[in-house]
Amino acid sequence: MNYFCESLWAIFVKDIVTEFRSKQVLPTMVVLGMLIVWVLRIVSQAASPSTAVIGPAALWIAFLFSGLLAQERSFATEEQEDCIAGLLLAPVDPGTIYIAKLFANIVMLCVFEVVVVPVAFLTFQLSVAGRWIQFLTVLLLGNIGISSVGTLFSAMVQLSRARGALLSVLVLVVLMPMMIPATFALLLLFGAAPEALAGTATLAFVGNFKTAVGFLIAFNAVYTVACWLLFGFVVRE
């Protein structure tokens, strides 16, 4: 157990320190996120919908596409000079590598959100009415879902020439079921939707906030474990 924790910590710290020294991804993520928020704010002014409705969409679009930038770089450093082979030859289980990369991507998204979320709140004049714990819980669950899937597919497409486009298509398709309850949860927190939906609308099956959070937890549990189990096969191919 101690060896697992030490190996995980070493890979995690290596990725975080490398990024904060090179500053290759995080500034780009922040610029892209702020640009998405600003463009959607302009659109909302032109179409005159409620900002509480556009706000959650702006946040998740910014999180998704900025997260893809971080995940695309997850294994880019190791691919240079075939460093991934050295990492795989080390006495470390591939699952440990996956978990360390997953934690690094989650931290990157959290740092990104510390900058972009306040900007989105000011831009769209959003308010969660004191439900900050629920709001942060939804964001954390979203980060885990985005990072768990993105980390696996990043390792899968690194050798492809079109890895950026391919990663985006794969991740966005897989994450689509998670985005519905995640968006619904933010709509509830911002007061843009009733506490429970009924009928045949797109979000009707979610039900209420607790159900949406439960769905996010279930999605994260299933996909994180599945990606962890598949990572060893994917990274060796």
C-alpha cells in the first residue's frame, strides 16, 4: 500500500510540476474558457433568454473543451522520446499510472474553474442562493467524469495524427449521458428550472436534484472503474 501511494504521488507531482513550470496548458484553458463564456453571453443578449438558463450551458461547454486541452496533453510528454515505454517498464501497475493522471487532470480542471467560474457568475449575474456545497459537489462530480473518460481516451489516441479531433469526438459522445443530469443540476441551483420535471422533455427522466447527483455518482463510479481496468490494455497497444 505504501509503494502504491508513493508511486501514485510521484507521477501525480511530476505531471503537476511539469505543467506549472512549462505553463503550456493552463493559460490556454483559461483563455478558451473565458472566450466561451463571453461569446455565449453575447448570444444570450442577442436572443434575450434568461441568463440563468444560458449560464449552466456556458459553464459546462467551457469545462468540457478546456478539459479536453488538459487531457490531450496528459500523455504528450511521455510520448516524446518514447518516455511512456520507460514509465511502463518501471515497477508500477498501469492502474496506478491511470489514477495519478486522473488526479492530475482533476486538479487542472479545479484550478481552471477557480478562475473561470467567478467570471461566469459575474458575466451572467448568476446566484446559487447559498447552496455552495451542492454547487461545488456538482462541479467536482463533473470534473471526475470528464477526467476519467478523457484520461483513458488520451492514452488511446496519442499515436494518431488526428488525436485532437479524435479525442474530442470520443470523449464528447461518451460524456453525453452525464451532461444531461449535470446541466439539470445547475439549472436547479440557479433557479432556472423547477425542483422536479415531468413529461417527455429531455431532462424529464432526471427527476430532482438528488436524483441528478445520484446519476452523476453512478456514472463516475462505472466509468472510472471501467477506464481503470481498461487502461493497462490501452496503453500497451
